[in-house]
Amino acid sequence: MIQSSPVRIIRRALLAAGIFCNSTSAETAAIPPGQSLYENHCTGCHESVVHVRSERKARDYQEIRDWVVRWAGAQELDWTGAEVDAVANYLNQSYYGF
């Protein structure tokens, strides 16, 4: 089992604080939960065009989630199930619509 690094522990704590805080900022409220994870960890290798091309790999929601799991593992991100779901939901709502 891979142990969490201090950076990952801090990231999770900050994510949890953001989820459980009742923010009044319209800017904060407008950001989907998985968007920041996606933008910080996924766009370094590809941009959103990968999701709108005619030869998309994902054909349903479960395949979106499977790809998120695959690439999170390849990058050794050690994401929780909730983080994977947040990114998969963000991608589905933003690009796929399954």
C-alpha cells in the first residue's frame, strides 16, 4: 500500500476544508468540484480537445470513470473514490453528457 505524502495529506485537507466550508464567494461556488483536480493534474498532458474529438475513447459514464482511474494511477495521484468521481462527473457534465 502506498502511503500518502505530506503534500497529498495537505491537499486532501484543503479539499475537505473547501467542501465543508460554507463559502459565500460566487467564484468559488461556480467551480465544479472535479474541475480544479482536472485542471491541476490532467491538462499538462492534454487539453479539453481530447474529450470533444470524433474518435473519443469513452462511450459511457463508466468508461469516463475508468479512464480517470487509469490516468490517476499512471500519475500516482492516489486519489480517493470521491476525487475520482468528482473528476469523472466534471468531465461528463462538461464534455460528454451521458
